[in-house]
Amino acid sequence: MQLAARIHDLRKEYHLGGEIVRALRGVSLDIPEGDYVAIMGPSGSGKSTMLNLLGCLDRPSGGSYFLGPDDVAQMSDDQLSEIRATRIGFVFQSYNLIQQLTVLENIEVPLYYQGRLDARDRRRCHELAALVGLGERLQHRPAQLSGGQQQRAAIARSLVNDPRFILADEPTGNLDSVTTGEILSLLDKLNRDGKTIIMVTHEDEVARHSRRIVRLRDGLLQSDERLREVGA
């Protein structure tokens, strides 16, 4: 099975006030195409650090990270920026929408960063808005939307460049139980359609929507539980 990502002996150290904080101490993990991985662990376990490294938002202190066939750990800043823009979709707990822009404009933002927005791109943005249930809210601004609708807009934005995989950082953390279920159903659908999803969560019920639960503790891999096979 083709791998979406592979990390081997991944380490990350931070130098704070003369002390060395070892956030990751050598984690190895293979993530097949189409997998859906929930990363769990207590505060300080290294899960946010791992997500930042997988999203090319930070560089490892040691070890290797391959995104598909490419050795991401050896890339330049410009190459990492290109990877983030074209191959990874991000979904955040706080949505990170631009308040001055409409739903449609927020979905289009990644395309602006690439200097492209032709008629075909605009059609795709409309299609993605419809996919997440916001086809009638294109001209609304974030303040006019519920939390669930804002997260739907953020998910549509994460898909606009047809990324290799989606990284979701506590995507239901600010939502009530009903809206949480709606967002998880949307993520489930995206995974069934072939998207690889890596999600950080502290909620067991949310994690059970994934195919696999990876638990970290003190920067080490504590357990790796397979719930459902990829494609099943």
C-alpha cells in the first residue's frame, strides 16, 4: 500500500532559557494513503509538535519525514512553503477565518497565495462550499455564521488545492455535541472519498471516528491501535 507519509525516529528539541525541552524523543510511524489517524495524549505529550512537523510548520531536530516519496526534512523554506500550499490542508480549532472576507473569499484564500484564481478555480470554490453545506451562505461573513458553519468553511478552504492529506487540530474543540457530530460526519465522508486525515483530539468519542488511534506520552509513542483497515 502506498504511503502518504512516513516518519522515522522523529525528534524535536526546544532550547528554552538554557534548558533543552525534548518534545519528541524518537517517534516512528507509517501512514498509508487513505488512513484516518487520531493523535491523542496528555498535555505536553508531543501531539501538537508532531502535527506541526507533519504540516511542515516546523523542522525536526533529528530523524526523517517523508511526504510521499519526498524527504521533507531536507527541504528549503521555499520548498516547505510550496508543500504547505499545495499538498496539505489545515483545519484548526479556532477556524482561522478572515473576518473581513465572505465565506467564498475565505475558501479562495489559498489560491490567492499561489497567485491564481481563474474561472475553473472559482467553480471549484463554489462546489466545495456546496459540499460542506454552505452553498447558500457564500456572501456571509464569519460573524454571521455559527461555530459549525465556520468550521465547515475552514474545511472547504483546506480542500481547495486538493491536498494529499488534511491535518486537523482539535477540529471539534469549540463545538457542541450536535455540531461535533456533523463535522465528524463530514470528515468521515472525506476519508471515505480517499482523503488521508490526521487529527489531534483529546476526546475518546471523537477519536473513535478514526481508523487508527496513536497515543503519545512524554514525546514517545505509547500505543498504536488500529480500529478499521484503510478502505474498509
